[in-house]
Amino acid sequence: MDLQVLANLGEFLGGIGVVISLIYLAFQVRGNTRSQRNEIVARSLERLGSMQREMATNIELGNMFSVALNDIYRLDVQDRIRFSWWCTEFFSAMEFLHDQHLQGNLPAEIWQRWEETHKWWLTFPGMQEWWRCKPVPFTRTFTEFTESMAAAGYEYENPGAWREFLGQNSPTERTSTE
């Protein structure tokens, strides 16, 4: 075997090594991208979860929020501002999830759940009024999406069940829906 053959063999083996390295790198990048997407989703859901936890554990905030959902103008200005901070945080989180959905970083089933949640919140008069008067801008894409959700309305999976759960149906309504 002469030197030229060995050089060619070395070049060939080096080329195979480069190809194997590139394939390995592609798998690593793909795995890292998936991991980053999962982290993004986890942080978004954690953000929304902390908002829900605060609402559930802070009785004063929960009561204020319940009033605001139905008639925001029953609140004094200070509580309307507190409600506005909550709405800003919620809609900002929804805007981020919507953007992640559009980029393909959010599993369709997870996005569908939050899309429905978004529609549901938009059924409350206080939330609709806040959106109409919102003090902060959102992206054009998210604004159009939200306004289309508000126009479409929300169809309950089990009509009347939520009102019944809250004890807002009369006893005859309860028995007729059972």
C-alpha cells in the first residue's frame, strides 16, 4: 500500500467521521429544541398556575375578582386597577401561549385547552369591559384572535352545569337538568 492510497483512505474515513458527527449534532440540536419548547410551555403554565393559586388563596382578591367579572363598575377605582393588573397578566400569558402555538412550540391539545379557557373568560361582562378599555396594547395578531374569540362566544360542554355548580339555578332548574 503506497502513501497515496493511505491518504485517500484517511480522507474517506475522515469524511465518514464528519458525517457521523453532523448526524449526532443534528440529534442533539433536535433534542435541545424539544427540551427548550417543553421549558417554555412549563413556565407559561406555571405563570398561569400561580395566578390561579393567588386567586384561590387570597380571599379578598377572590371576592373582588368575582364582583369584577360580573360588574366591574361595582368596584372602586383602586380595585378596578387591581383587576386590571390581573387581566394584563392573564392576557399577556395568553398572548405568549398564542404566539408559541403559532410558532409550533405548543402541542395542539394543550393549545386547544387554553384557547377554550380564553373564550370562556371572555364571556364575563367585566372581562369584556376590561378588554374594551384595556390600558396596554397587545400584538395585532393576538388582538384579532381575542376579538374573534369574543365574537364567537363560548359553548359549554355541559350547558347549565357551571351555573348549577355555583348554585345559581333554582331547585326546579336543577331537577329538570338532571
